[in-house]
Amino acid sequence: MVRVGILALQGDFLEHFEVLRDLGVEAVYVKKPKDLENIDVLIIPGGESTTIGSLIQYAGLAPAITRFAEEGKPILGTCAGAILLAKKVVDRVVGETGQFTLGLMNIAVVRNAFGRQNQSFEAVVSIEGVGEVRVAFIRAPVISEAWPPTKIIGYVNHPALGKVGAAAVQNNLMALTFHPEITGDKKIYEYLITLAKK
């Protein structure tokens, strides 16, 4: 059986746990490097990206997560998790952030691209290989750029920003700028589990 680890340092890890439980998938919380040893998939959840990044460093998790990725095991980053996977991060308001990231994916992201919390919204995003998924964008980033071997595989149309990148894949890594766990749409999780079984 596939065992999914959810980084549980800050953010909405509980919601991911509940969706996986509903699917009958074994899920465990990851807080220390040794917690990565017996899992097949890692989810880095949404939350506050600078806080999660600081806690990753404090817990000594960065080298272990990098090794996990290099072993070809699937990692999903949602919202803040997508920011933490990115090699380049800017903020819509302040520009270059200088914040810590794992730097595992060849993507550039713009933090808080859609504005404040009260400008959050739900949308249906068509994701290559997954299908149409109903998701929530909450103070979400956008994927502004991707370079090989990374590919943008999902977009969202926004009244102010137009068509912007919302999902990207790089081999075993996937970055999503939204929250699939908020709406409870299970397609992303089913796709992840399929990847883990390959």
C-alpha cells in the first residue's frame, strides 16, 4: 500500500490528511528527517511559505527532502508548497523576496499574485494527465515561468491577470498554486498515488 507523508510544520496539513483518509490511503505526518524514510509520496502543504521554509531549515529537513526527490519519489507542493519547490520567487508587491526555498523545480513563481485573502476564489482547472479539478486559490502564487525539464500543465483564467500558470510538473515533482484539499476534489491525490505505484 502507498504511504503518503504530509509535511506538518505549519499550514493546512490536516485537510490533506482528511482527504487521503477518505480515499483509504495511509497518511503520516512528517516533522523530522527520519519521518521521510518509510513513505512513498511527500506533500508540502499550503500555509505561510517563509514560516514553513524557516521550520524546514530548523528541523534539518532540506537535505532529506532533496534526497527524497533525487530518489525519484513523488513530491506535491500546493500553494506555499509550490513556492518552496521553486528556484525563483518574487512577490507581487515587494519584488525579490530572498526567502529560502528547496529549489528543486525549474519554475519561477509570483507570490500573492491574486491579491489579499478576501480576493480568494474557486475555479475549475484543467490539468494535463489529471483532468478537470475544482480547487481554491487563497492568497495564491502563479507560475510565471518554467524551463526544461519542467512543463506548465495547468492554467487558470483570471479577470485581472488573464491566463496564468497554476500547475507544473518536473519528472516526479508537481507544483500546484492552489488548494485541492479545500474543495475535497480527489483527482490530484489519485494521480499522485498512481505515480507512486510506477
